Amino acid sequence: MPVVEVFVFNRRYSMKSDINHIQKLAYSIREACSVSSLGRTTLYAHIAAGRLRVTRIGGRTLIPAEALHALINGRTQ
């Protein structure tokens, strides 16, 4: 398990972290751009063409992780 070091008021604290084991269920547009190295315009083009499935919750657009993985792997949904 990775150890995370946190500095608070110039004091170092170490703690074990499970953060690497958490898998995201969905990504925001910004997060999807970051993890896929695709631009916003490209992602929106895939959404408009029906190649990338999205879910809207309230005013927020979320891309399910499996939909983003499918696009990257060349599988359309």
C-alpha cells in the first residue's frame, strides 16, 4: 500500500493510502479530457456522433468509465 506524506504547518505526517485502488465510476468532461488526452471539442464531437455515451445528472454531464474505455479501445457503444 502506498504511503502518502502530508505537510501541515511544516510538519510531515505519513499515512497509508488506498487512493490508487479506487476506480472512478464516471468522469466529468474535464476529467475525461485529462485522462484520455483528448480535447473538449473532440469529446463533444464523439458525444454528438453517438460514439460516446454520457449521463446527465442535474446540470452535470458525466461520462461513464466503461464508455470512455470503450471509445479509447475502439469499441463504440
